[in-house]
Amino acid sequence: MRSFYALILSILSLLVSVSGLHLEVPAEVSPRPMCIRDFVAEEQLVVVSIKSSGRIGDGQQLNFYIVDSLGNEYRRKNDIAGNNRVAFTSHHNAAVDICFTNEKNSKWGSGADLYREIELEIESGAAARDWNAVQAAEKLKPVELELRRVQELTNEIAEELQYLKSREERMRDTNESTNSRVKWFSILVIISLIGLGVWQIQYLRHYFKVKHII
């Protein structure tokens, strides 16, 4: 029975939001940003781990910055190499972009084919917490710690479902309001066209009578 619960806990633990990516960012004299986008909930802890190849002073300057779709900038750092770890708390329910630019030193010339390899890991919510520190502070057993992680993960899923539900309700209300406005606008256009047609008929009848045509 204990092994069954351990299996369930391990499966649920895999559902925690963790994204690992491998990137190659070429060095350019006027580099364009290469961005990775992830959605985060409001007041959610996000930890971004960056492991890059190369070294500072190797003819290229790797920069990164983190912004959300609402224009809030969380972090910006220039000329990085090796391991870097950034943590922040999101301000809103929004998409977050982690962007990299790799600027080539002009003295290396246009023929040098330089690039940086990046291992990027994005952890959010329960996955971003330091569970070793939680276990040490609260003196939890391994099974209790896994249950705690699963509980927080379940709460995050429930909050996300509630957010999606409220968003769907707002979109439905917007669609219904738009449909109602389009309906009344169409009715107004039809009434206006009918009124214009009747006026034209009356005007032509009056014109023909004045000219003694009819």
C-alpha cells in the first residue's frame, strides 16, 4: 500500500510546472532578441535558471531581460556567462517573455561564426519553492513533504481552473454584448433603408405630379 501511494505521489509530482529548453543564440553586430514565452498567474513565484556556454570576453556579449505582456520588466542583466539564477514574483496574470540577445564584438569581423549555447529552465509555483528549506524548517518527513507539494500543486490547478472559468465567462459576456449591438445596429440599418425608400417613392410621386407626368 505504501508503494502504491509513493507511485501516485511521484506521478503527481511530474505535473509540477517545469520547463527545460536548449537554445543556441548566434552572435550578431545588431542582434535581434530571441524570446521564450510562458504564462504565469498573479503573485506566483517564478525561478529562471540559465546555464550558458562561453566566457566573458570571448568576443560576444550575452544579455537577457524578463518582461511580461503588460510591459512590466522584472529583470535585466548584461554580459552573462556560466550559471545564473533569477527569481521574481509576477504582478499579474500575464505571459512572461525571457529574451536573450547576443552581441558580437565588431573587432572579430563578420566572418567569425560565434554563438552561445543556453540551457534554460523555468520553474513556477510549487516547483519554484525551496522544498529542502521547507522540510528543514518544518521538520517534515519525505512522505509529508511530497503530500505538501501535491497539495500546493492541487491548489494551483484549482486556481488556474477558476481563472479560466472567469475568463470564459467574461468572453461569453463580451460575445453576447457584441451580438446584441450588431443585432440592433442591423435593425436600425434596415429601418433606415425602408424609411429612405418610402421617402424616395413619395418624393418621386410628388415630382411627377408637379410636372403633370402622372
